[in-house]
Amino acid sequence: MANQITGKIEYISATQIIQSKNGGQSFAKREIVLDATRYDSYTGERGYENFPMFEFGGDKCSLLDGFKEGQVVTVSFDIQGSRYNDKATGEVKYFSRIRG
């Protein structure tokens, strides 16, 4: 994973089981939100808020078990994108995910 960010854990979700729409295998996911807001090094003032959410899937969900809200952590992540063609309207939509 090429990217990393450090911040304080704002929120950790419980593991969610997502059922397949076509009868395939279900999928587990879990989300974590970091407070990665930066502070001005000279004044100490809080800068723009930054609360990125990361998605952990499958066997990676258990990686979050040992962490609690308020802890400072470094998360390695990849950004993944997909395209969806809505057959009913013909509209093309794009989605991005940040996978921890």
C-alpha cells in the first residue's frame, strides 16, 4: 500500500456483513474514521478539518480489533475507483473507496 496517514481514531464501526445481490458469497466490511486535522506549527491553531474514512474488507476487518477511539494510529491505504452504468437511465456514475 503506497499511501499512509496518521491521526486520532474518531470512530470504528462494527463488522458489517453484506449479502450478495446475485446469490454469491457474502462480504464483511468495517470502517474507521480518523481525525487527521493539521495544526499550524507556528500558532498552534487548528487548520481545516480532515476526517477521512477507511474501509477494511474480508479478513482485514480483524486488524481493527485491538484499537479504540482516541488512539493515534498510522493507516496504510490504497484508493480504488469503479464505474457503474445505470441500465435504467443510461447514466454513468463513478465511485471511490479508500481501502485500508
